[in-house]
Amino acid sequence: MLLFFLSATLASAQFYGDPPDDHHPWAVHDNNRPQPPKVTPGKVPGAPPSDAIVLFDGTEASFKANWEHEKKNRKTEWQVIDGAVQCAKGAGTIRSKAQFADCQLHVEWSAPAKVQGSSQGRGNSGVFLMGTTEIQVLDNYNNPTYPDGFAGSVYGVMPPAANPLHAPGKWQSYDIIFRRPIVKDGVVLDEGSFTVLINGVVVQDSTPLEGGGGHRGRSKPRAFPEKGPLKIQDHGNPVRFRNIWYRPLRKRPVEGGTDGKLSVEATTAKRAEIAADLRKDAATKKGKERLLRLLESLCYEVDEEAVSVAEEEGQAFVAGVKAKPEGRKGDVIQVNNAVKYLVKHGRMPSDHEAIGQLKALIKENGWDK
Ligand code: MG
């Protein structure tokens, strides 16, 4: 029974949940919506999944291929030692050759086991998203400092919600989800955010960027470029890094993404696109399948031509069933349900003649019992 129910709902899923509206181009539970792309996860937590872009895999070759001194024409003197890259004092900040923006970033770091210095002077480095906004790297295992400069802080903006650091010398993992600010014509549409996990513990949770922070100055919301490099800071301490990778994130509606709550204009455009695809697909089908596909397209966009083709197909369908009703009960109920759905959601007038015809067919053949 459950199996039958599932297959029945899948076949007519487009007439199942609430239809598209002014801000959502897809119906609720819409099977026309693209399936999420397959990603093979890493073998162990922290390992790069199949779609990750690896910026450092522990080898000298990977470091050379992906990183450079932040200043043009300067050679970096960071050292690859035992599968990690280590900051050398005075060597300067490094940056990735890759430029990117919104991302999931994974990076592991280790502060020197030999504890030296205090506050901001102990195991200080930092990862700068788009080269400009810092998630602090600092040995705060047993080392108080100003909280908005703690390990895992959005530096100068927001302290981490907790301090889950291991002892210095051990490896710490950062998982960072970064959204850049979106500013259009001087209007801040989204000020951007950071979500950060240290060693699997959430320390930033959609923290607004407020301009991205900085040293001593209070930053204000501002436009960011489209892309930028990842930078890792030379703060004079021999901090080591390993296993650095990122995955770009899907676009938000404010920057043209088609998942989530969209503007009326973007929704209308996407609905027209989906409807056009369905009508193209309908043209490759015949009979009931063609009719259902056309009716389905009306959920997204009521288009005069599509309505008239659907009406022709509908008339042919009714005539076909009338001529030979044997074995057509399921088909008629399916089409009738689709029509009822379209009427319920205002895609078809409730006094449309097809409604009476289908009703009569069902009654004549005793399919209502
Ligand atoms: Mg720093």
C-alpha cells in the first residue's frame, strides 16, 4: 500500500504540494527541481570531499603550486616541514593563487609546543578570507587576551562563543563558512557572515561581518570585491598549517541564486524558464503523458498558447477514453486530480468545461465508487 502511494505521488508530484508563488519558483516537494549534486565525503572527518579545491595537501609541490608571497615579485620563505607549512618570522604573509569568495574552508593549524610570549604574542597567525577579514589564529589554550582577538574571533568584531582549543603543539581544526557582503548601488543587501567551528565546536554562528573587522578601528559595512585570495598571516610566530581546502557555496538569491526566497522578478523569470522546459518535454510525449506535462507547466506559468494546446490534448484524451474506457480508470483519476489541483490553486477557472466532462466520465463508468 505504501509503495503504491509513493509511486502514485511521485508520478504526480507536480500536483502534490503547494504550487510556485510570487517568491518561490518551485512547488513544495517539487520533483522537477534539480537533484542535489553528488559529493563523495572525505574518508575521515576533515579530509577533503570530492568537490573540494585543495590549496595545500602537505607536499612542497602543492605549496608551490598554490601559494605565493602576498607582495608581488617577492619569494615566500615559509617552509614545508613534515607535511605542514610553517611561518618563518619576517617571511611575510602568504596568499593563495586561487581567488574565491563565499566558501566552506577547512584549515588545520598548530601553535608552537614551546610556549613563548603572551596575549597576542603567543602563536599568532590568522586566516584572512578574501585577503581582508581575519579569523584569528592564536594560542589561547592558557592565554587570556582581548576576547575579540581570541582564536576563532572575527578579529575586532566578535569573540568566539567558546574556547575549545587543544594544548599548543597539537593540531586544531577550523571549519569556516564564509559569506561575503553584497552591496548594490550603495545599499547593503546582505552584510555577509561567518560560521566557524573550532575542533568541531561552533564558535561563530552566522555572525554578521559588520564590515569585516580589523585592528583597533571599528569597521563599517562595505562592499567587497567579487573574489579575493585566502591569506595566512605572518605575525612573527612559527605557526604551522596543513590540510587546507575549500568548496564554493551556492549563490544566495540576492546574487542570482535560484534556491530560497527570491524577488518577484527573479521568481517570474525562473518560473517561465521551468514552464518552457516542461513544454519542450511535453512535445516529446504523447497522450496522457503529454497532457499531464502541459498541465504541469501551468503550475509555473499560465501561458495562452500552452492553455490552448492543453485544451486540445484534453479534448483528445476525453474522446479517447469515451471511445474505449476499459482500463482507463487510473488515467482519468490522475488527470482529474491534476485539473482539481489547478482549479484549487487558481491556474484554471472552476467553471472550465473539462471539469464537467471528467466528472461525467467518472460517473458514467462508476469510477467514483
Ligand atoms: Mg592574527
